[in-house]
Amino acid sequence: MKIQTTRFGEVEVDGNRVIKFPKGLLGFPQYQDYVLIESANPENPGEQSNFWWLQSVDLPELAFVVTDPTLFVSTYKVPIHAEQMLGLGLSAIEDAQVFVIVNKREHVLTGNLQGPLVVNVGSRRGEQLVLSDRRFTTRVPLVELRPAVAKSAAPVRQAVPA
Amino acid sequence: MLVLSRQRDETIMIGDQVEITVVDIRGDKVRLGINAPRTIQVHRKEVYEAIQRENAESAHIQIDDLTGADRHVRHKQRPA
């Protein structure tokens, strides 16, 4: 199937790869169908990117960047109740893939670890959960994208505010 | 909005499965105890709203915003 996107133009996707969020994402209940598009990794074209676009099938401009939070925060775990597994049709926890939505603030990519997306990779159904664990906020810094420096400059450690 | 007065240790019921009890009142702080089936998610509203807000802001991200992102992740340890 072909979908229209504002960022990638017309994209051909396999209809079987559509991920359905029956409740939508928080604030976007009317958009339930998404596809994952791998982010381009221009510096290492052969290498998989750590970031994916979660692109709405129905609204061309609606897309989020998602990533695997455990790449950045090794202690991160999403508690899933038996009832929530049932709702996602999960029979085994291994079938669950957790993503977090990524945003950019100044030069930092942040992850919304308080509202993770849990996807049943078998049935391709997903849900955005709300965690009550206050250690994980909606804006956890993941990556600092340092502004470009002069080419002659040696790599310099950024000063960290005390 | 339905407004009810309750004293400490008194409860209201919502449907036949959700109970909300006033556990403690101190100054302008009220502690509530909630009994509900696990299928009903209970959250502080501000957390729910923060995630909604973050989703809305995150939807503005553009391709250029990821420039160099993978380069900075690459040296991080991938989980086994």
C-alpha cells in the first residue's frame, strides 16, 4: 500500500507491517494506524539506525521519532500487568517491544520514558502506557548533539554544570 | 459536576467496582485510597496531561533534527 507523508513523500509499505494503536497515542486518539520507517543513517549507510519514524498511515504530517530506550537507560523497565498483557494480546513478555517517543530540545534528544509505547510484535498492536514511576519523566535526556565545532579543534569535553 | 462531601474514612463508589476513600486530610492536602480493577488505569491527571503535551510537541520533529544522532549513539553500549 502507498501512504502519503509530508517528510518522506509517498512511501510504499507492506500492509501487514501496519501497527495498530486501538486507543491511538495520548492526545491523538483518532489516529490508530502507523508504520515504522527506519531513520536514515547517512554517516554509516550500511549500519542500522537507532531511530525510527512512527508514521501515521492516515495523516501525512503526523509522525514521531521512536527509539529503544534501553540503548540509553539500561535500568529502564516498563511494568506490565497481566491485564494489560491481555489487552495487547500478549501471551509472552518476549513478544513485547518497548519504544519511547523522542523529541529534540536545543541540542539534546530527549525520550518520553513516562509514556512508553508497548507493541505486540506478533499481532502488531500497541498501546501508550502511563507510568507512575516518577524516576522516569517525559523528557529524559538521551543524546547530546553537540553543535558543529571548527574542524581544526580537537574534541573537547563539554563543561558540565555542577 | 457532581459534588459530594465526605469525611475521613468515608468512601464513594463509581459503578460497582471502583471505590475511592478519603484516607487522610491535612491542611489543603487530601489523601485518597482507590480500589479499582487493574483494567481501569488510575493516574494523576497532570502525568497524563504531561504525556499528551509531550506527544503533541514531539510530533513537530523533522528529519534534520536527527542529523548526527546515530553518530552520538554508536559508541554507547548496545544491550546484549
